[in-house]
Amino acid sequence: MPKGFSEAEKEDIRNSLIAQCKKSWSVFGYKKTNIADLCAKVGISTGGFYLFFESKEALFCEVMDDFQKSTRLMFEEMLSSPPTKDEICQALKKLYLEYAENNIITKRHGPDYISLLNKLPKEWREKHSANSDENLASTLFASGVKLKMSKKKAKSIINTLLLTVANKDIIHNHYEVFCILLDCVVNEIYE
């Protein structure tokens, strides 16, 4: 008969599964991340996995939610209210580095990620898309920040810059290129 887990053990195991999944996803992608391997690293049986997540996709949703939450908090902690142009630049550079280190984001237009999205509930995809755009936008365009253009245009420019991370493997010195581009446009966006 399997051993029962205490509430603290359950929380530790769940967090460990999320952490191991994030690592594996960054290196191997969705398709090659194997539940049995994750369970072995955490020290539970494959059957025990389903005490914590109903499916592999549910775990991946949790990893993405956790990643978004942690990057949003990191971003918000770097900014005062209202943020200065320099704070915005530094926060966007830090966010870019987080994206660059995490292939969950950089590979989101590839077939592996699309395969995952096709298996996720429509409600989660819609919530995830709306949250990722609105969290960043609400922080960047907080009350008191004066723009030289519409929020929609400013958001499009910043999103375009951040998307360069998806091509980091083919852009020579991708981070340096991002920083130069950001430094050039920030004065065009903000007063």
C-alpha cells in the first residue's frame, strides 16, 4: 500500500515537479519532457504524479502560470510608481534575459509549443494570452507615465523588441542588440 503524503510533503512534491518540468521544458521542449523522468527526479512513482496533476498538460499550464507570475513580480519590483524611463529600460532588459534563459518563451512559435497549445483548454489559452499582455502593459503604462504615442503603438513596439529573443540563436550578440534597440526607442515612446 502506498505511503500517504503529509500536506507539507504534497506541497514540496508539487513544487519540485513544477521546478523539474521547467528545467526539462527549457532544455528538451514539451514533447521530450517525460513524466516518468520528472517523477524519478522528484522521487515519486509515475502513478503518484496523478495525485498532483491530472495530466502532463496541466503541469505545463502550472509551469507557465508560475513563470508568468514570477517574471511579473520581478518586473513590478524593479519599477517605482510612476516608473522612470531608466527603470523601464532596466526592467525590460532583465525581462529579456529571463526570456532568453527560458526556452519556454523563446520557442513559443515552434511546432513543439504549438502542439502543447493545441492540447490545452481554450479557456486557459485565452486567459494566458490576455494576462501576459495586460500585466506587462499595465505596469509599463502605469498612471503618471507620459507617452509620446498611443498605448497600443507603444505596446506593439515593446512587444516587437521582446520578440527578438525568439531569434536569439541567429542574432549575433542578441542581448546587446536588444539593449541598443531598446535604448534607441525608449525616448521615442516616453516623454
